[in-house]
Amino acid sequence: MKKVVSLVCASAMILSLTACFGGSGSTSDTAAPAAPAQTETKTDVAAPAESKEEQAEAPKDDSDDPIIIGFMGWSSGPDAMYGLVPQYLHEYYFKNVNANGGWLGRPIDFRTYDISGLDGDFSEAVNVANKLIQAGADIIMGPSNSTQGKAVAELCNNAGVLHIPSSPAQAVTVDDNGAVREYTYRSGATLSDKMNTFANYMYHECGAPRIAILYETTQVDCVDMYQTFHDVYTSLGGEITGVSTYQINDIEFRAQITSLAEANPDYIFMPAMAYKELGFAAMQIKELGFDGIKLLGTNVLDNQDVIDQAGAALEGSMFLTEGDVNDERFAEIREWYDEIYGINGMALHIDGLIAMNEAKIAEYAVTTAGSTDVEAMKKALDEMTDLELVTTHIDGYDPETHNLKGIGFTIKKFENGAYVSQGTYSAP
């Protein structure tokens, strides 16, 4: 078993943060706020994932046409931050890419779309995917929601279009028959990897506490996280004291909390996709007088908005994430993000940074292939063994699943008004 180790901001993560976010003048179907007049596009943005010498040796693309890249985000409604923050990051990135000559001497035509599945209606993602495919998109990035991501992956794979989502369910990159979707490559960890690691952490490092589970039944991500955590934790010998459910958009959980509390759990685990649900649950646990029960959540807790919402009710709550947004290695990103987009009141969050991995993977695929030929880009990703993403270093892709190899995880706990890193952890 690998024990908790202190989080090290390793010098190996030497992506210059302007290199992470070298950017572009982008076309967009959803308007982003303009940068303040005093903010200049940097012209000294470092090279993409490869060195300039390596790019020079790559085969040249004869086309002068723009490289069309589409991005799908959940960019409206109460959870708009999960689409808009990644959109802003991508727009800044591609603005700088274009200012520095594009990729292979070709500009990036970056198009963004709102595919918010309000009230469980996810059809807009299918409409946008078809629109991009018909427009001749070279790469489609997103979405983060796995129900949408699975549908988009099927369309992209039928059409032979490179697809790089941040949606974390295994069904996005592996079809119902167990075969890998050959043109879909994920940009973050799978839910099963996350929940396996979190269940092991709670069992081995927290003394195998008694845990109840409250999960939402509409989204495949929530169901997958519930099932994996439940199965792993019980297989280790941990006790799940009870399970209850709720529906999408619910914010009232007092009945479920009261029922689950009867078995006297130490924690209630909510594998939620929206931070407001977790914030309301934390407040209602406290209001009901169950101070001995703490909340376990997901990385959507890793933003200031939920702290503003629930405050001290979050004390003792924990979650597992793919990185600490407050880490020093993200300092430059936080600085320019707050300067340009902070006026919108949408805090930078780890999901946005994970989504930014999509751009780094796309950059690697195009510049290594030396073209936007989908088979050449696919070959580049299949053979890639070492790449520094925005959030993590990876050792390439598992050919059977197109899951990233080599990801580590961070545990965070709410202590005295803030979420504090407890170090990194890998499952035994």
C-alpha cells in the first residue's frame, strides 16, 4: 500500500504556465467577456508539448486552412461555471496559439457551444456534435458530462473525428460491447479510478469509518461513482450503513439525511456532479443536529462558491481530486484568470483545469502527427508515452480503454474555513 505522502510541487512539472496557456483569436458560438484593455496577449508563449526542434522534424501539413476545433460546455443555468470556466481557459489558450502562428502554420478556428442538459435533457450535445461533424471539425473537445459524452463519442467514432472529452465514465471511451472507441481519448481520470482510490483511502487511512451513501439517479456519472465506491469499500471490509437517492435539481435532503442518520454513520458520501447539492446537504446535516456526521464529496467541492454557500457546515468534509487548484504550479494561471475573468464571479476550479488538458492533448496530436489527418493524430496518441498536461504528468494511454496512465490523486479536507490538501494518495 502506498501511504499518504506530502504533496510536492515538483520541478518536473515545468510547463511554463504561459506554455500551458499559449492561446488564440477564436471564433465562438457563445460570447466570452472581453479581456480588460490593459491585458495584452503575450508573444513569448513557449512552444507546445514538443520542442520547436521536434516540431520542425515532423511532417508538414500542406493545408493553409484553419484547424477547426469545437468545444462543448455546460455553460448556462445554475451550474454554468462547469462550462464557462473551461471555455474561458480554452479561449485564452487558443488566442495565444494563434498569436504565435497557430499549429503547423495554420490558425485555430475555435468554436464553443453551450450544451447544458437542463432538467436531464441532453439532446443539445448530439445536435452540436452533428453540427461540428458536418462543418468538418478536425477535433471535438468535451463535454464533461458522461451521459452527453457517451453520445458524442458514438457520433465522433462513427464519423471518424478525433474526440477529447473530460467526461469521466468508462462508457465514454469503451462501448457497450467492451471495445475501445478508437477516436475518443479522455483528458482526465475515470470515475472508477477516482472512487477506487477514495474508497481505499477512507478504509486504510481513516480507520474504516461507517459510511452512508446519498446519490442522484439521473446522471450516469453519479450512479457509476456510487456503485464503484460501494463495491470497493465493502470488498475491503468497510461498512455501508445505508443508501438513499435523490433526483436531478433536488436541493432538499432532510428526509434522506434523517433516514440515513438512524444507522449512525460517521460520514455521508454524496457522489454529486454539482457543488450546490453538497452545500445544501452539509447545511441540512448541521441544521438537523447531526454534528457527528461529516460529508464526503467529489472534486466539485474544490471551489470558493461552495464555501461561501455552506461555510462552517463543511467542517471535516473530504473529497478526492486530480490536483490542488491552490497549488503553486497554478499560480500564474490563477493570476491571469482572476484578472481577465474574475469579474464574472466564477472561481477557477479543478474541473476547468482538467478540461484544459483537452487542449494540450489536441496540441500534441496535431504537432506530432504533422497534420490534422485523423489516422495520423490517432497514431500519435497511441504511441505517446510521456506528456506533461496542465494538471498532471501522464505515461500515455491504455490501448484497451484509452484511459490515461500514471495519474496521482490529492485528498482535501475542510479545516478552519478552507479546503486543505492532505497529500497525495494512490490505491494499493
